[in-house]
Amino acid sequence: MDLAALRLSLLLSTLTTLALLALGLPIAHWLTTTRRRWKVLVEAVVALPLVLPPTVLGFYLLVAFGSRSPLGRAFVAATGHTLAFSFEGLLLASILYSLPFAVQPFAAALARVDQRLVEASYTLGESRLQTFRRVSLPLALPGVVAGAVLAFAHTLGEFGVVLMVGGNLPGATRTLSISIFDAVEQLDYASAGRTSLLLLAVSFCVLVLTYALQRRSLLA
């Protein structure tokens, strides 16, 4: 097994999950509380990676991260290297690609919170932020954890966007899924089988944990 690819995949998945917790929770909270008519447009944008082919998303991100784009030029000026085919670019792509896998479970969990408790918190003088932190988030915690676990596992196994945006640079952008692809191309089925078995085990454990958390959330 490619240990360097394993370490990179775990780092990428962990950072992506942390970023999605910070970004996805406010989005999910807004989606469950707003009454604005254009809410459906935000929901569609968030869910777009679910239906968009990874190669299409990867192509547009590659263009956006390239040295000819404003974002790409700014990144080159700040760091001295391009955003495309770098770990930073891979991280940004993973955040965008895994966004619905975090936001949708977050929003579903927050929507199940008893609004009478939220209104009681407002009546007692708590702000929206304090109410979210002290009331909504603790009650929705099983769903939030489920969304975070799903995002972690999805990032760990993603392939198309990773290949388009990050390429195959050992120690920099080569993840477990790319390692499996390389092993199969080299007819090293033993190595591909070991890595695939690891991802299979992780995926199975993620599903068991997710369903257990969802059941606990529904029974609470």
C-alpha cells in the first residue's frame, strides 16, 4: 500500500471536513430558517456536485485555478506556485465537491429541532448565535456528526475531481484513489486490492455509523 498516498488522503479528508463544518453549518442553518424566495437557487448550487459529472466540475475548477484566471494569478503572486496541481487547489476542490454531503445532513438535522425550544431561547433574551450554539447545535449533533463522517469518507475516496485538479504528483496530490488507478494500470492487482479493501472497509463503517446516528436522531 502507498503510505504516502494514505497520509495525504487522510490529511485532505480531515482538512476538508473541518472546513465543511465551518462553512456548511452556517449555510445549513440559513437554509432551514430563511423564507427568501431565492433559497431554492442556493439549494440547487449546493446540490450541484451531486449531479454534475466530476470531470465537468474538475474542468471548470482547473480553469478557475489556472495561472490565467484572477484567482490563479493572485495565488501565484502570493505563494510563487500555481493553485492547480497543488495540495491547496486539491483542498479547495474537495471542499466544493463534498459540500452537499455535509450541508444536506446538517440541514436535515437542524430542521428536526423543535422550534418551540428555539423560540423559548429567544424569549429568554438569547441571541441567534447563542441559541444556535446552546440549543440547535446540541440537539442536531447526531446529524451533524453524520454529515461530517459522510464528507470525510466522500473526500477519502474521490477520484475524478482529484485527478483533474491535482493530477498525480507523489507526496503532493496523489491520493488513495489515484494510487489504485496507477496500480491497476501497472497490473499490480495485489496492491490495488489491498488499498481497495481499505476503502471498502472505511465506506462500510461510515454507512453503519451514519445510519446509527440517524436512528438515534429520530428517536431522540
